[in-house]
Amino acid sequence: MPTFNLKINNKAYTVEAEMDTPLLWVLRDHLNLVGTKFGCGIGQCGACTIHVEGNAMRSCLIQVSQSEGMNITTIEGLSEEGDHPVQQAWKEVDVPQCGYCQSGQIMTASAFLNKNSNPSETEIRNAMHGNICRCASYNSIEKAVKVAADKI
């Protein structure tokens, strides 16, 4: 089985996996980084969103063989103490209901705010539209992104 050297959350990892194994499964099953959730497996829901080179990407669509040499950040690596401005805003607004999609929502929001720290409501809605929330907490999510933008 091939071996891959990965840089995840500023740590080096070596994993053995088939070349076409989705990065999502390497994160969860090989490295026990289970904050990244499986939602749909086809890149449509956003539950598995991580940062690759600072961009929000669906880890279910990235093969481990494509991940070597890239800087990858999961929800566990966003901040050690859970005090990233987006995470703080999520708590202040009390966004989560079931919470299942929240790591993907937070990762999408944080990548977006790194590129646009003063977004309009329309820009927030457009940036977050690809993340599905089964509990329909969209208004709270949008409010939390705006709160986080004010913190950044």
C-alpha cells in the first residue's frame, strides 16, 4: 500500500492508504481527526469542509494522493482553544442545534472571512450557500458570520 506524507494542522503525518482514498477517511479513520464530518460523500453538503492552502474544500472529494505537500487545516487545527473569532461568534449567537454540520460551516466561514473581512449580507449568503444545515439554522449562521467579521 502506498505511503503519503501529509501536513495537517501544522503537524507532519505519514499514512498508508490506497491512492484514491478520500482525504475525509484518512482524517477520520487513520488520524482520528473526527471533527470533520461525513455528510453526503459527493461534495454537495459541506459537512466535510476543511482548508487546503487556506481555501475551503470538501475533503470527501480530495484523494489522499492529491494531498501531499499541501497545508491542510481541519476544525481541530483552526484554534487550539476553540477561540477563533468564527468559533466565538458561533457560541455567542448560539448557532448549533444538532451541530452535525457546524464544523463544515465554521471552516467555510473562516476561509471566506480570511478573504473578505467586511462582507455584505448578500456576500455572506453567497459564500455559505453550499453548506447544508439539516436544522435550517441559516439565519443564525449568517448572523454569526457577521459577528465574526466584526471580531476580525
